[in-house]
Amino acid sequence: MRKLLFTLISTLSVLSNAQDRLPIIFDTDFAMPPQDDSLALMLALQSPELEIFGITTVAGNDSVERATSDVLRMLEIANQVDIPVYVGADMPLVHEVSDFAINNYGKWYSNESPPIPPGGFAMKQEEDDSAVSFIVQAVMENPGEVTIVALGPLTNIAQAIRAKPEFATNVKQLVIMGGAIASLPDGAGNITPNAEFNFWVDPEAARVTLRSGIPIELSPLNVSRKSALTKDWYEKMVAEDNALTALLVETLGERFEQSPEQTWYMYDQIAVAGLIDPTLVTTKSLYVDVNIDHGISYGVSVGGKNVWPGAEGAAQMNVQYDLDWTRFIEMFIERIQRPLPAR
Ligand code: RIB
Ligand code: CA
């Protein structure tokens, strides 16, 4: 607890010293590239508009142990070891592992030891306090100041909302990569026919979070599908040499060698980019809710212009549905290629 208080006091002084940097908490089901969370973190780390208060990890793409181990190492590679990392939920609130989960994408249920990240396990350690404790205290100590960027299942965020009744009203904004909106173009799911991965892994947490009253900007699959990372863009990205582009060559290069014609979506990176430059994305105000019935639509998000029967508690939020792809990828490449802070 003393360590957390110290971090919060440092955080407060960061707030007063850096008026025009947006303080964020980066909540992530992290894994090293080619995973999108790591490219999203590179963008946030390299963008002076953002000040990362702390990183909180959650089970999703892989176990929370892997998310933590990989993000600690990434901070070393990026020379940003002063950013604290807090370990979050190792399982969704309710969702239990099934054969479907095991046979499809994601290892949120895994208890395997994390693999050795590039360059070896980090010397940097995670903090003693939990992710939820950090999130709640950082927000309550800085009312109306902190933006949360949530790029994995919303388990930590839902637990923070439940932990403190005043929490939700004190968050400045919550940017979420999650969901797929069928009433907008490109709104199919990517893990079940209509459910997006992050919401499907923890539908109950997504529902609690969307209904919390926190001002939300949702970055669903609709906008992700406006992106198209090709080999040409990748080659431009790694044309300058620094520790980040070297990591991309090591971890992403093979993908483009093996499938030079393939294009890849960018997900979490768009959620971060929209904070840096909101003109990159186009949004629409919709009511969005999440299905938590354990049937064929478990984890499906639904968005509509007005509230519909069954969605009476749904909240209105900004939903991203279009992207200026060329400006986005040019900005992404320019940021990744910037010199890293000195050690
Ligand atoms: O559906 C896309 C989301 O799930 C992203 O957050 C990505 O990291 C993935 O695994
Ligand atoms: Ca993610």
C-alpha cells in the first residue's frame, strides 16, 4: 500500500507538470508482436500527447502471466521502465473454459508458463498492488482526469466499477476496443458469428462496463476492418532502425515473408490513435449493450440509435465506424520510428 501511495503521489506531480499530456491507464491482454496490443503500446509510448500512469494486465489473448511478463519486457526494450505494471484478472467474471474456447482463438484460460520474451525475461518487476486497486485509487485521487484505454476483456474495469460506487463518475473517459455492431457496415463477429473476441471472453464484464455511466468511446470491429496492413506498409515501418522496429522485424517479419500478399487488421492500435488524433476516426452516437444469455448470442454486442425492448439500461456512447487509413498508418509509422528515450 505504501508503494501504491508513493506511485499516486508521483502520479499527481506528473499531472501538474504535464498539463497538456492526457493521463491514461493502459489495460491490456498484452503479448509481444505480432499481437496488436504490443503495437498499440508502442504507439502510446512514442506519443507525447499521452502520459501512461500505469499498465494493468488481464487474461485474454493469453494468460495474465504472459501478458505481464511480455509487457515488462516491452518496457525495457522501449526504455520506459519507470511506468508501473499491475497484474489483473486471471479469468473472466463468469465465463468458464469450454472445448470451443480451447479449439478457437485465445488462451485466456491457460496456466502454461509464459514463453521467454525476445531478449529474455525482464529484470523489471510488477508492482505489489493489484490492477483493480491501482485503477480505483488512480481515478479517485484524480477525479475527472484519468482516461482508461481498455484493449482486452473488461474484467479489471468491471471489478473496479463494482469495487467503488463513485468510481464510474470519476473516470474522464473509457476507450474500449471491443464489440461488433451489426447495424453498421462490417459488423460480423470474429470469434463467434456475431461476437467479438474481447466481449465474448468476458460478456458479463462488458455489460457491467458499458452500463456503468462512464463516458465511452467504443472502437469495434467495424472500424478495425477499415485497416489493411500490407507488406509495403510493414517495409516502410521498419525502414528506420530503432529497438522497436528491430523487434517488429524479429517478430512480424516472418509473417510477411511467408504470406507477402496477405493483409492484416489493426485493432487496439486504432483505439489508441483515436485518442491522439480524434479526426482519424468517424463516430456515431449509439446505445450499445451486450448479451449475457448463455446461448447462441453469448457476448454479442448490439447497437441502435434508440433504446429497444430488453436494452432499457443500455447507455449511449461514441461508436467508431470509419477510419482515415492512410493518415492513420502514416502517423503510426512516424511515431514508431521516433528515437527512443535515452536510458
Ligand atoms: O477482437 C480484437 C481484439 O481481440 C483485440 O483486442 C485483439 O488484441 C484481440 O485478441
Ligand atoms: Ca487486445
